[in-house]
Amino acid sequence: MKILIAGGGEFAENLIKMLNPRENEIIVIEKDEARKRELESKYDILVINKSATDIDVYAREVKMDEINAVLALTNSDEINMLVLAIAKIYNIPIRIGRFAEEKIGELVRELQLGIPITQPKILASIVADYMSSVLTPVHLGRLGSFDLYAVGVAEGDRAAGSRVKDLEMSEEVGKIILMFDGTRFKVPSDDDVLKPGDILVIMAAGTDFIEYIKG
């Protein structure tokens, strides 16, 4: 997977560790020169030393047609919203942004720019979504022609204890794009084992994926 991250702060660095640059190609946009050098010295990633508001980055320096996911993680809600809007123009399938203001997060969702992570509500939302999604997938929104669902894995589910590849779920049925195990989000590999308590974010055109997860 090729991932573009806007903002190279602490949150982004923790995410880089979880995403594993050895398995995913990661590009970071970070305007601070010292921070750029620090990140490049620690991780096998490309850091572009420019502002995330610089349109030239997307038009010339990054091959946007090759990007699979854009994560807007700067300290500015306005810049993060702009980054997601640019990602939508390029039809990037996975678009996630961090927002401090709940109203801006709601606007991002209404405009279908991507998935807004509103920090003050995230823990409560995770708990509530898991409680709801154990029985019925929770519809998170739309990304282009696809729907995003949160699905909780429970004991007794077909998926519980299975590796991702053992589900034999084709991308036409649905694709697991994120997993949350209660401590961290990660992009799943084929060999990751799904456990009771995991929350899966699935991108799908319908709901046939439910049979593969719940049985």
C-alpha cells in the first residue's frame, strides 16, 4: 500500500511505526526541516519538506494516481480538511483526517471528504461502535461508490480465530482496510488473526461481507 501522510508530528510518527514502512511505502509532508531529518533518520520513508497546503506537492512531487490512502494529521483542522478535499479530487479510496473541532469533523463527513477522527469523542465512539457493531455492522459513510462499515468480531463468529486470508473474501465482496484491537489501529496483512473484540473497518459495495465475518 502507498500512503501519503500530511504532517509529521508525534501522532504521525506513532502511525508510521504501526503501518510498518517495510511493508508499506510511506510519504510524509512535513514543513519543519529538523523534523524532516529526524523522521528520515529513523524510518525508511520519504519526507517532503513543504507545507501540506502547497498544491505543487500533489500536482508534481507525488504521483497521486499511485496513492492508496491519504492521512491528514497536521495540527490545523483547516489544512487537514484541504488535504482530504485534494485527495477526493484524485479519487484516493482511503481518506482519514484528524480534527479537534467536532463541527469541522461533521462538515467533512457531510461533504464526504473522508473519515473524520474527532479526538475528544474517539474513545467513547470506539466503545459505542463496538457495542453496536457486534450484532449489526455500523455504516460509517461513503467513499466514492463504496460504503464503509465498522464490524465487531465476537466469540462464535466465523471470522474469530481466522487469518484474514482464510476468510476467502474477494475484494468484490469487501475489503478490510483497518483493524482496531482496543489499543491501536493497523492496516491488516493476510496473515493477521482476527480475534474477539477486534473492530474491522470494511469497504464494500454491498453487505455480502457479513456472511464472511459473522457466518
